[in-house]
Amino acid sequence: MGEASIAIGATARAGIAGVTHLAPRTWAALAAACLVGLLGRYLGGAFVLLADFVAAALAYGALYRAAFDGPAGLAGLRCGREEALIAAVQLLLGVVFLVVIAVLLVVVGAVALGVARAAAPGFDATSSEAWRAALSGPLAAFAASLAPLASLAVLAWLAARLALAPAASIAAGRLRVLSAFDLTKGRAGLLVALGLVFYLPSVLIAASGKAAFDGAGAFLVQAVAVGLYYFCVAPAWTAACVHVYRHAPSLAVAEPSEA
């Protein structure tokens, strides 16, 4: 299993094949995830996060179970170990990202404060006018923008390094999040690129719907985006992650083949 086996082309093809192989086997779970996600958007507020959490557990639990040839249930619809593991992975990843985001916010704030004080001697950090004046120059604005951009890059890198946590947890039958970090060594760029390719269409559709429509029109576009995500993006991403997981170098030690 060399580098060619997990090249971006091979991984992308595995992801695309996952749409035709996994979605038909798990259509009931994916449909339920769509309904839950749309219900959350209809109710609004905190219900969106709760609904997406439940929907992801239903959809990805079914998809990863099918990818590893587990019991299908009713066209993927179950409330079993895989759904519980995906829910636990989501919670732990949420905690990790909250901690990292909090640290990055402190760093970004410190950088912005340092740039503002360098650009405007006697800078008053309690004044919004002072902030605007200090960061209005092109050089100061450019310097201050570097920290947020770097923070986004760090978050994208971290998301890619932890992307195999669901696959590793389902394959092992137990929670594996931070221990799955090593599985993506040298694969972060690959996973970031595939994530952009797979996720961007549904994100753009949802964003354009909110911007261009109101009321029923906006909700209809949201429904299209949610359906595209769960029936196309989620199976593709699952299959791509399973492909990378199965070719991870550490598996040669962790899961030796039988003689």
C-alpha cells in the first residue's frame, strides 16, 4: 500500500463511489437525518445545533456501519452502537475545538492589540473609534488579518488530522478521537482538499438561499442543501475517510493481517 493508493485521485474516486454504494443501503437513515435537520431549521435557534447533532449521529452511524459491512437494520435506520459512538465522537470533538478556538481567540486578540498599539501610540483599547483608526491603514489591517487567517488554517488542519476519528471509532468498536490523530499523518492536505471539494457545493447552496430568498423560498433552498449534504456529501466523505483509514500506515501494526 504505497502513496499511490491514497493519492487524491484514488481517494476522490472512492468517495464518489461511496455515493452509489452507501446511499442506497442507508437511505432510510439519511432520509430521517434530512427530516431532523429540516425540523431544526424550521424551529430555529438552538434547535438547529441539536437537530444537526442528532441527524449526524443517525446518518454517519448508518454510513460507517455500512462502509464496514455491519448489520444494515431498516435501510440503515437503527439506534445502535455506531450511532452512540458517532454522538460521542461529535461531543469530544466539540470540546476539543472549543478549547482550541478559545486559545486562538486570545492569540488573535493579542496580535490585534499589539498591531493597534504599534500603529497608534497612546492607543485606547476601550474605544471603538480608536480601534477603527488604528487598524484603518493598509499595513496595520494586513498585519491584523494575518492572525485570523492563520487561525482558520490551524482549525482546518486540526479538522483534517481528526477526520478519521469516526472511522477509527466504528472500526475499533470503541471511542477513538485523539488516538486517531496519527492515522492522518501526512494526509492533512489531502483531507482538507477533499473536504472543500465535497462540502463546498452544499454550503454554497445553503448560503445563497439565505441571501437570495425569504420565507418559503429560503426554506426550500435549505431543503435542497440538506438533501444534497446527507445523500451525496455525507456518503462521499464517509467513503473517502474509510479509504484513507484502511490505507493508514499505522494499521500495518495496529491491525496485522492473518498469515
